[in-house]
Amino acid sequence: MRHIAIIGSGPAGYYTAEACQKQFGDQVSIDIIDRLPVPYGLIRFGVAPDHQSIKAVSQRYEQVSLNPNVRFVGNITVGGEVTVAELIALYDAVILATGAPVDRPLGIPGGDLPGVIGSAAFVGWYNGHPDFAGLNPPLDCEGAVVIGNGNVALDVTRILAKAPAEFVGSDIVAHAFEALGNSAIRRVTMVGRRGPHEMQMTPKELGELGHLQRAVPHVDPADLPPVEADAALEPGQRKAMGHLRGFVSLAQDKEVAIDFDFFAKPIAIEGDGRVERLIVERTRPIGDGQVEGTGETYAIPCGLVVSCIGYRTPPIPGVPYDESAGRFANSEGRVPVDGGNLYAVGWARRGPTGTIGTNRPDGYKIAEEIAADHPAPANKAGGKGLDVLLAERGADKVSFADWQKIEAAETARARDGAPREKFVVVADMLAARGA
Ligand code: NAP
């Protein structure tokens, strides 16, 4: 039997488990280890709560877990209750699928003022991640700024702008639903340091901004390149530009304004004890999608800044790390360690880019690499060995059957129309397993 440990139960982890099942059939035993008692990582804690159709991919991961050769080993921290070195000794292959859950720092003066929040924290807050459930972001201000022109910035902007009635059918957690319902925010400014052609937003989701109940997007036509220039864009971006051009003529007659502020590079955040304004420098295009500062600066008044500028993978003791890239050091997914049986997939391998589906070919590639690097299993202890270690250390591991009980409890306590009400505290998740 070949024993494989996958660290992380998000999309990268589950697609890799699926690929290993296909690659090795019934000759493999797979443990998917997660530090939380609940699986699915980014699907549960990253994908926007009002995009349930995207979250439905978890049903595919569930099928993987229902296979008898796959175990979910939740509530176990690698680098805590067990080390990577121990896993490397116990399993034929160990795969890091830990994603990139840490915010890249803004690195500008005032970036640590209260009211400046990274998107991992803010998204984690409205999605009920136990690390961020207590965030309590300031929503008592009229203006909010969202830094970045990617899909995360788009999600955050939409969540800040939506009316409570638009969260029907979502699984936004109760604390965020209530806080957003009482929000005083009436202007969300989305700040991009480059121009409209450099936005990285999915067109369908950008288009959604034009149909919100109480919010309307505003685009300054002076920021738009000539329409003929869109022809050079790839089709998705061209479609996104179509939406943006459509926003120019929308009547500004709703309660909440969503301002697209292009060519605006954040240079400082100011305020007396909390954020009061973001200072930006006007930029101008210099060709090839690049910009340069013009020296002209201005202030955007705001009481909340959510910076959506990308993520890093947290290091794990004993694992080679590429500091400049913010992910594990690897060559085609192979992480250099003695024994040659440590791999990385997904965002932990290549950084925070691509869609959820991008992780699927990633996982299949790693399964093939493992088969090529280790043609025969090495008679290792696998999950039984892990269980011995965890029992010695008094670890309280959570199985997939336990998760199913937690899930049933979350479904049972959902508010009307919602698919679930997530537990946001680890102890409550553990209690929901029952006896
Ligand atoms: P992203 O697409 O890389 O966008 C990051 C944005 O931050 C860019 O606009 C970037 O501008 C800007 N930025 C970076 N450093 C900055 C700085 N110092 N100051 C100002 N702006 C800065 O990343 P993301 O939005 O975090 O998304 C991560 C991945 O998840 C992406 O692949 C995304 O498509 C995916 N995702 C997909 C969905 C979906 O499909 N529904 C939802 C959420 C996330 P520059 O371009 O100038 O660098």
C-alpha cells in the first residue's frame, strides 16, 4: 500500500486526493490533514457567501472523501501536533496544499492603523473563519476604500455594497450579516494603481455590480482607453471592459456609490488613532500596461480600508521556503528535502493565481510526479503511524463522519433561506460532533 499525506483540505488538497485515487486505484491510502475541524478551505472560507454555485464544488470533494481509501484528519496542526519531518518518515509522499491564507502587507505609512484590514481577514470575517470571527471591522463610517483591482477586491466591494435582502440564499455568517445590515457605508472606492485594461476581474461578476439593489457603480469616462484599444484584449477582459463602459452611463440614483478610481497608487494612510483617509498618487500609463507616478496626490476620506493585494503561504518549520515569492521553494511542485517525497500544489506551489479549477490539473500533475519519482511504495507506517503519534500527544482529531455531524448541525440552525449557519468557534465545531 502507498501512503500519501495531503496537508490542507481546500481545492488543491482535494483535487490532488482525487488525482491520487485515479493514479493509484485501491493501492493507495490518503490522509487529508487540516488544522481546522471542518474541510474545504478556500471553498468554505474564501469563496464569497453570495456565490453558492461556486461553493457547490465541495460536493465533488465530498465524493472523494466518501471513498474508503481517503481519511479526513481534521483539527490537527502540522508544525504543531505533528511535524513535516515526522510525516515525511511516515508516508511515501507528503503534499503541501496549504494555500495562501496570509495577507501581503501594504507596506505604506499608516498601513497598521486600526481600520486597515487585509482581505484574508475581512473575507475570513464574513465567511466565519475562526481566526477572524472577532474582527469587528469598522462599518460606522460613510466611506470605505478597497485597494486592488482583482476578483477579491470585487467580492469585498460587492459584499460592502449589498442590501440585506440580497444576502438571502447566501451563507454569510450571522455576525457579518447583522453588522453589514447596520453599516453606515455609502461610498466604496475601489482603488487601482493601473488602468481599466489591467483589471483582473471575472466579467460575469463585474457585471453583477451594475444590478445591485441599493448600489450603483461609477466610472469616470476619462479613465477609459479608446474603445478600439479593447480589440487587443483577450475575450474575458474585453467583456469586462464592456461592463465598465456600460457603468459610465448608469444613473447615480442609489443609496450607495461604488467608485472606480483607476491610476491611483496608495502611498499613505492617515488618521488620528484610526483610518481617516487614504492618500494616493495619480499615475499615468507609460505603455505595456505599466504606469508611473505623476507627483499629484489627493486624499480619499474613509474609515475602513480593505487591502486586496494578494496573499502569501505561511512557512512551516523544516520546509524550504521562497521568501521573495511568499510560497514553498519548489521545482515543478517538488520541494527539495532528503528522501525526495515532499511536494507542493495549488497556491502553496505557484502563488495565489488562477481559479478553483486551475488546481485540478495541478493535482493530477503531482500524482504523476509521485508515480514517476517513487514507482514502488516503501512499506511505510502511513495513517496508522500517525494515529499512534497523535494519540501519544493527546490530539483530538476530527474524522469525515464527525464533519458530517458538524455540517448537519450547521444546516439545522440556518436562518430562513440560507443553506447553513456556520460555527465560527472551533470549540463549537467540536461540540457539534456530539458524543
Ligand atoms: P489579483 O488578481 O492578483 O489582484 C491583486 C490586485 O492588487 C491587483 O489589481 C494588483 O495591481 C493590486 N496590487 C498588488 N499590490 C498592490 C499595491 N502594493 N498597491 C496597490 N495595489 C496593489 O489577486 P486577488 O484579487 O487577491 O485574487 C487572487 C486569485 O483568486 C486570483 O487568481 C483571482 O482571480 C482568484 N479569485 C477568483 C474569484 C472568482 O473567480 N470568483 C474570486 C476571488 C478570487 P497590479 O495589477 O497593478 O499588480
